[in-house]
Amino acid sequence: MKKNNYLKIITPIIKRAGENARKKWLRFNRSQSVMKSQTQIVTAVDRDTEKELIKQIKKYFPSHGFLGEEYGYSDKKSDFIWIIDPIDGTTNFSIHNPLWSISIGLAYKGEIIFGIIYVPVLEELFWANIKQGAYLNGLKIKPHHKSEKSKQIHTFCHGSKKKDLKLALEYYRQQKLNALDCRQLGSAAIELAYVATGRVDSIIIPGANIWDVAAGALIAQEAGIMVTDFKGNMWNLKSHDIAAARSDIMADILKKIQKLKS
Ligand code: IPD
Ligand code: CA
């Protein structure tokens, strides 16, 4: 299977799943959400979308394994694992905010080799094959220029553990006071894709879930963005945290995080 075939096969699958989810989003009412934990909700759309994506992808790759946010692992032994977040940004979804996405990454022997993110309401499809650059709706994402410090906009997410939330809040406070802005857009996948395209300058996530970031990390890397853990090591699927930014500002971001941790 050539690398480029992943794109050809997954594009119609992710777009169809996105369109089905979008139709449900139009009529969605918050009372239909179910609490997953104190800070997390889930909807029938998350579950149905994951089931459908796995069913469709399996038709083409029957020997591959899957890891989805809602149903966990199936066939962990395969060298190929599809890492799926059926709806990244479920809270946004539930409040009729259009910033939610479907995120699919493919890992081969523990390394992400293909990533694709679809934002159905905005009809934006981001993708990357390893070592082949990153694309948005068919156009190659070009490396972008430095932004003036006073114009920088940072983003953040956080895992559900209290210590991760606290670090994210302290970081938010620091950046909010010093940069143009710091925001939580509510979908880690979209935030990584936005760093890749230069719409925002950085993202940090203490306690990142791999289904939220697998595809976005590759897309950002392939767009020329540095993607690391909080010690500055290259990010991988085992990293607890993730930071993504252009190389000219990454050192500053990691320094801020280290200071907050000490
Ligand atoms: C969440 C989003 C959010 C991030 C959370 C994630 P979900 O994913 O990516 O931006 O702050 O850590 O859990 O639950 O909407 O798929
Ligand atoms: Ca999700």
C-alpha cells in the first residue's frame, strides 16, 4: 500500500462521517450529552461516528488495529494502529460551536505516518503523510514567517488530571498577561492544525490524550512546526505532554512551562 493511498481511501470516509455528524450537530441539544467524568461529556454522535469510521476503515485494512477514544483498543498486536478521535471538541459540539473535528492518525510501529483532520462545519480538511509535507484542502501548507511578539496568539488544552489543569491555567495567566492573547479553542486537533497553518502561534497540552493529538502532531511537524514534550524532546506517542510552535518561539514557551513547574 503506497502512503498516498491512505489519503485517497480515508478522505471520503472522514467526509461522509463528518457530514453525518454535522447534520446531527445542527439539531443537537445539550440535554442529550452524558457525563463521562466531572469535566468530560460524551454524546451518541461520538460513539456512532467512531463505530462507523472503524467499520469503514476495516473494509480496506482488515489486519490493522484501532484505538478510538470511546471504545479503546482492538487488535493491539498489529504494526499498524489507527488512532481515532471521532469528535474532538465534544463540548464545543454540544453548545453549537462549529470548532469540532474528526481526527484520524495512523501509527506504524509506534510512529505516526499519516494524519487527517476534518472540520465538517467549516469544510476544512488538513492532512499529512510523513516526509511529504502538510496540506489544507489540497494546498500545501507553506512555512510561515515570524510574527511580532506583540502579535502572538497562543492556545492551550489540558488533560483531565488536576495537576495538568493547574499547569495549563498558570500558563494561560502568564501568556494572557504578556502576549496578544491566549485561548482555549476547545479542540486540540484544530489547535494543532491552526499552529500548522500559522493562524495561531502555539499550543501546549499538559496531559494530552493521543487520539486528540496523533494526527495534528504529524500535520504540524510536516508544516515545519516544532512538536516536543515539555522538556524539549521530540514528541512521540508515549509523551505525556505536547507543545507545538515555530522554532523561533519554542524556547520561550518551554522556558515559561519549566518556570511554572519549578
Ligand atoms: C478534548 C479537546 C479539548 C482538550 C481536552 C480533550 P474531546 O477532547 O481536545 O480541547 O482540552 O483535553 O479531552 O473530549 O472533545 O474529544
Ligand atoms: Ca473526543
